[in-house]
Amino acid sequence: MADAPRRVAVIGGGPAGLMAAEVLSQAGLRVDVYEAMPSVGRKFLMAGKGGMNITHSEPRESFLGRYAARQDVLSPLIDAFDPAALRSWIHALGIDTFVGSSGRVFPTDMKAAPLLRAWLHRLREAGVAIHVRHRWLGWAADRSLRFAAPDGEQHLQADAVVLALGGGSWARLGSDGAWVPWLQAQGVAVAPLQPANCGFDAAWSEHFRGRFAGEPVKAVVAQFTDAQGRSRQRQGEFVVSESGLEGSLIYALSAPIRDAIAAHGSATLVLDLAPGKSLDRVRAEVAHPRGSRSMASHLQSRVGIAGVKAGLLRECSPRETYDDPEALARAIKALPVRLIAPRPIDEAISSAGGVRFEALDSRLMIKALPGVFCAGEMLDWEAPTGGYLLTACFATGRAAAQGVLAWLDASAAPD
């Protein structure tokens, strides 16, 4: 009688976990996916609400550079399942994609749900068993996996395990970071989870908050210089919130801003409120005689500073700035906005920190826990929005599954 197939438990039903399950099932293994929530892919579906940005089409070097400090370790994993391969995989599910004007890649219908439905159908056809409402509780004394299930606590023995538990953002969708102390108790090095792609608090006055909270700030350039003198600059838009700033332009700079606040207690973001005009031109326009017009009317007509931009200028500039055309012009072109804290991790789009790559071998197996592999956002990396997060989740899920196959083959080989 043939031997029963080896059993692999995949814990976490997000993109990384489901990709690992697909690779493992294609290799003929018995695969069980365990998900704490009532259904899989909840954060994936939420991310697709505004348009499912699955990956990005920019050149390889620029793309890989988005992973910053973890570029070296992630590059070979992403090269093995790069944006082109990811798009081909999506097309094989019967979902077409297109490249938007920004270079971002989307499903043709812009939705995540059809992609997820097609994927789950293929996984079930391949024999993958998906167990929802099964929350992992760590290990029992006999090294079995513990789960809180609808019928009470269950224990499971598996030949290998893939952990794809997500980071610490959006706990209501399943990524709550509860796994951190369990792995630390096993001697696994875990970098503290921190908010990434997040907004920041600013000490707004009551007047400014009441007047402009919720207002979008468009056509600006944001620049941030870290303690090492490295300058990052982005053009785009953001939103003034009741507590501070949020939105795509802020998220793009969130990592260095967050790190600067952690080191120094605050960080200064510099805004160019009139990026289409040089300082010399702004200086000339501001100095132009305004006659009987108010300063607000003068700035609106000469420089295009009105509404929330005018409010920011007033909020973040000393009162005497308006008495000095040179100082006012410089404030318009380089307005300092002091940020004092990142928003809580549960509000962030993603999280930084997680299982350190130094705790893993090249196959993404935890060195202290043979047969246990990690993938996805629970690893210690971060990236901006724009398809980079999902691409790395898919790639690490695939890599972890291939690591499982290699490890099982090696462990089955005769001495």
C-alpha cells in the first residue's frame, strides 16, 4: 500500500498562505489551511475596495529598491516570482490585468473578489482543505499545533508548518500580531511590530482642525531629510485629518518619518505648496503690490494659495511671516510641518517588523524550529503601497512552500 501523503499545515489564509498552499498541493502533499476569521483573504478583499492594485510594472531595479533595507534578502525571492510571473499566474485564473497610467497593475475589473473566488476554486479542486474559525494558539507540550475551533480546542500533528499570520495592522481582519510572544518563547528573534504606510499626528490648533479636517491637499511636493542627511521627495496629495496628516503622499514617506520620531520625538516634513512655480517667481508674486486686497485674496490670485493650503500656511508659519514677503515666499515653497507620532498600528495599511530574516535559513525555515517556515507580512520587511506589499507576500509564500518541499525531501532521504 502506498504511503499516505505528507501533511502540511498552513496557518493564515491571506495571499502568502494561500500561495504556499497552492505550491504544496501541486506537489501532491496533503494541505490544510487554518484561518482564524470566518473566511479567508479578508485583508486582501479590503485592500481591493479602492481598486485591486496587485503589483507594479516599473523596471526591476526601481521595483526591488522599494524594499529598502530588506532588498538584498527579498530580491532573489521576488526574482523567482516577479511581477511578470505574478500577472501570468493571475491570467491563468481567468482574470485579465492592465497597467494603469501610474505603472500600477490592476485586474481589468479593478476588483479583488473575482480573483479570490477563482483562486479558492482552484485550491479546493487541488484538494486543499480550508478550516475557518480556527485560531492558532501556539504549540502544546508534545509539539502539536493548538487551535481554538468552534467545537473547542483542537491539536494537530503536521510534517511541516507554514506560518503566514500577517503583521499587526487591521486586527479586525485577522492580523493582530498575537503570534509574537509565542515565537519569542521559542527563541525566535522578532523585531517589534510598528505601523507602516500610516498617517501621523500633528498638534493642530482647534481652529485649524475644525475648519480643515477631512480636506484633501492636492498638487504638493513633500520632502523629508533623515538624520543621516538622506533626502526623500515625493509629489502627490494627502488629507488633513483631525489628528494630523494621512494619505498616499504621507504613506510614501512614512518609514523614515516614523523612524525619526522614534529617535528624536518628532519629525519635520517640508511641503512645497506651489510646486509649479520657482521660488523666484513666488517671491515676485508675493512682493507684487496688493493694494486694498486682503492677504488671502492676494495669495489666491497671485500664487494660487487658497483653502486648505492657505490654512496650512497660517497654521505652520509664525504670524510675522506675513509681514515679510521673502519669508512668506520661502514658507510657501518650504513649509515645515512638525509631526509628533505615527497613528496606531491598527490604523496602518501594513506593519513593519516581524520575524527577523537572521532567524531563518535561506528556505525561510526558522532555525530554532525545524520544519516551521514563515511567509508574508509577518516577516521583518516593509514596502510602500503600489503593489509592492502583495508582490512580496505572494513571492515569500511561494518560497516558503518550496522550502518545505526541499526540507521534506531531505528529511526523507536515507542516511
